[in-house]
Amino acid sequence: MPERILVQGNEAIGWGAINAGCRHFFGYPITPQNEITEFFARELTEIGGVFVQSESEAASVAMLYGAAAAGVRAITSTSGAGWGLMQEGMSQLANAELPCVIVNMQRGGPGQGTTRHAQMDYLSTTRGGGQGGYKTIVLAPASVQECHDIIQLAFHLADKYRNPVVVLGDGILGQMAEPLEKNTMEFDPLPEKDWTIRGMGERDAGTHNFISCGQGGVIPVPPYTSYGAFLRRLEEKYRAMSADEVRYETYRNEDAQLLLVAYGSTARVCQEAVDMAHAEGISAGLLRPISLWPFPADVIREKATSGTEFLVVEDSLGQMVDDVRFAVEGKSQVHFLGILDRHLPTDGGMILPDRVLEEIKKVS
Amino acid sequence: MTVKKELVYTKPELKLGYGWGHCPGCHHPIVEKLVCEVLEEMDLAGKAVGVAGVGCSFGFFASINIDGANCAHGAAPAVATGIKRALYGKPLVFTIQGDGDCASIGGGYVLNAAARGDNITIIMVNNANYGTTGGQLAPTTIMGQVTSTTPRGRNAGQGYPIHLPELLVGMQGVAFTARAAPFTPAGYRRAKSYLKAAFQRQLDEAGLTFVELLSACPPNWHMTPLEAIQWMEDKMLPEYPEGIFKDSGGEQ
């Protein structure tokens, strides 16, 4: 029997990383993800790992760059303004093709915003928030158990594609406690990391490894012969991710005339609202994207074509709703319920199930 | 008559057969040779990992045969400590950064690496301006020096030069700081002994080590290489004196 414990989502993130074999954390304090930083400070030192409290999130991501270049599994976590500070580093990681995991437990924005929950970094996360148009897989857990499991998947996908992977949670998910079964998940074999920089004496090699976050000019960056060859490689990689890494979950969507689309903690609220709707005889279902990029556009388009309407619920002024509209291609109606529909206008307000039910009734 | 031929000078083995296009009269290639020679003489090539900043050092590790990377502008010390800690202190890790990369955009990284006592070596090449971008005001630009963004010469309104080796002396986590101007044989020997000392202190896990090396930048200074060297003697050396400013001790 796997060990079963009661923990917060933030701590589950930590256990997931440890169970993925990650022994390196670099991070800077910011609410509402401090329990992640504190978890690694406590647990990694117990098992001979490396914990560094960095001087800024820009430094966190730079340290992550170094650790990933040395070939170890490394992670950082942040929120809000810290996510903003990491954007240049995210772009450098993507260019240098360094596998690692970055957790963003979203808080309210923009700017310094609030220290409380929100879902306002969807666009900056799924669109490559830094310079130059890169892509990263973005995974959104919706339970404490999934926080743990998805971190292991994130490390696997990072190594599979030699690319950073973002796990996008939120303040509610980080703070709420649920039972967690700690386990180590099995994945397919991964390519050997023959590109790492650990000192040439660490391997049988006559030539050096060189990791670069830039191309062009006269700098040879093996294996790419030109900037064009490098861009072609990125395009192939992003296309493979789009084709193979779409993940989503559906709930009571058989014959549903209205499909709710929500991710993270908001999806949990919507699940309850769907049950309440069914109790009143209204046929509504839920589609929960687990990968926010690549987005499950095909299944949404398919449903739209057969006449299903959509209600997007997200704790923002409307970000993921754009992806749903793109997927629907005008073939059906897309309704939206957002942060202005919270039960309180304060930063502690939430979109509650009865408000979602009210909207379901309105649009059904 | 038999002529006895003896090889008395050659490029270091670690130096790869191509550079990456520095300007005539630039001293970056001297720094490349210096680093290669020191690594060879200390037999450290197999355990060395280098990190270059953004600017004229960006391709440093494309052109010498040790493991290396470049990274975001200014972030090399944090990347270096990431590598060092990922491998539990095993490799010799050093950075090559320009003065703008190291002292301006990367100043905070240097200060915090120093505060943590990171066991890495920072090599800062100071050419008193931003070379790659065409010669703008740098944190090391000398008072009165004309650059493309100080067309009437740097004045107090544009601030004063930063002297990192002197500045870092007061930091508890710093084991060694020094400055050399490797454009004369004597300066080259000094630079070499400082770099060896810095690497040795790193191997001894004594803390952060920092070596500043002066370089000419003839195109952006609008000088010939020889005029540039004269200017370094007249203007740069008085502002940036050679020497060791802090040394935690040990064998050199």
C-alpha cells in the first residue's frame, strides 16, 4: 500500500518532484507558493539534495539553467511578479533546450496584484511570455494528488523533448489539503543526456559540449549548422508536442448540450455545478484541459460541430476563453463566466458553484 | 649545416582552430589563450565548466575545447552556481563576462554570489565600454571618456566607474580578488598568476574568486590597436590599477 498523507497542494508539488528523482530546487519567496520553497528547504537537506534560496526569480531561473545544463532534474516555483521576472530566463531555457520544471501557483494580477488565488497567467504561460516566440508544455493540475502526479509527468516530458515544462496551479490549489498517495510513476525510456556540461573528464569525449542560448553569426552551436536549422528543429519539436501531448478529462459530457470548460481549482467548482445541474434535470458536462498548451482544441471543435455550446469558467477577465473561441471557429456559442462573477469583490472572493449553476440555467 | 629546430611557442591545445571574430587589437583572444594555458598547466581541462555572458564573450566556449555554455545577459554567476551545486561542487566552474554584463546588468548576481560565498571564479574583461553594441557608456567608462552615448565625455551626471575587485574586498564570502592588464608580457604573467591563484582558492573551497582583466577596444575607442594600448597605459591603468586586493591565503 502506498503511503497516504493529508497535505496541501504546495507540499504535494514537492513530493512529486522528489518522487521524480529531482534533488535540486532554486527559489525565491512569494505568496501563495511559500510552502513549496519551505518544503524543499526542509526535505532536500534531509536526503542530501540541493536547496538554494536565490536573490530573485531571475536568479532562480538562471540557477535552474545551470543545473539543467549539468544534466540533473531541477525545479523552481513562483507566482505573480516572480513569474514576470522569470520570462527572460524561460526564453533562454527554451532556446538552449534545457529540460526542467517551473511551477507557477497563480495569484491575482496584474502588477503586484494580490497575494490570493486567481487564474491570470494563462496567456503569459501558454504563449511563451518571454522574448522570441517559444513554446513550453503547460500542465494544470486540479487536485492535490494531481499536483504530485503531474510534476512527475512534467519532468518526463521535459526530458523527452529537451524543453522546459510549466506546471500552472493557483493559490487555492496550493493552499487546500487533500489526501495524497505518494508513489513513483512509470514512464517510457528517455533519450540519453549526451549534451550536458559536467566537465569533459566525466565522459569519453575528445570534444567539448557547448550549450548556447543564441545562434547565428560565426558561433557554431552544434548540432545546428545555421539559425534556420535551429528554428526548423524548434518547429519540429513544437509540432510533435502539439500532436502527442494533448491531455484533458471529461465529466458527464455524454449528450451534454452545454459543455463547461475550466481548468485547475475552477474545474473543481464546475464539477460540482455540473452535478447540481443534473440534479435539476439540466444536461451539462465539463471538459477540463490538463495540458493548457497544447490545448485540446480538436475535441472542442468536434463538439462544436455537433451543436454543443460552451461555458468557459476561469478566474480571470478572460484568457483561456480565447483558445476555446479559436477552437470553436464560430461554429457554436461560447459563453464566459469570470473573475467579476466572484461571490465577493475582494481578493478573497471565489466563483462558487451556485453562481456557475445560475449561469448554466441562463445559457441553457 | 644542420639547423636544430625547437618549438618554443604554439597555441594552447585547448584553443580550437577558429575564433569567433574579434576585432583587430581586441584583447579577448589574449584572455582565451590565458584561460587555456592556465587550465592546461593546472591540468584542469577535464573538470572545467565555463559560462560566458552576453557581449564579446558570448562565443568564448565555442572556441575553446572545454565544456561550456552562455546564458542570459548578466546571469552567468547564478548559472555557474547552478552548475557547481548540481554536481555537488565537483567541477571547476568559472565565468567570462564583459564589464557591462558583469558590473551593470549582472551586478546583483555578482553581489549575491559573493554573499553566498559561491565557489566559482568570475573573470571580468573590462574594456571601458559596450563593445558588441558599438561603444556605449559602460559601468567602467572612465570620467571624461567619449562613448557613443556620452558624446561630450562621461561626466558626474552619468555616474562614476565601478571597481569590482576593490568593492568585493569587504564581502565575507569572497576569497580572492585581483586585476591585471595582460597586454604586456609582465601583465600577462601577472594575469596568469592571479587566475591560477583564483582557481586554486576555488579548488580549496575558499569562496568566490574574482579576476578583472583589462582589454583594449580599438574600433569603438576610434583608435588604432597601438593607440589603444597607449590609452590604456595613460588612462585605464591609473583608474584600474593592477594587483591583488584580497587573498584568503594558501599555496599559489
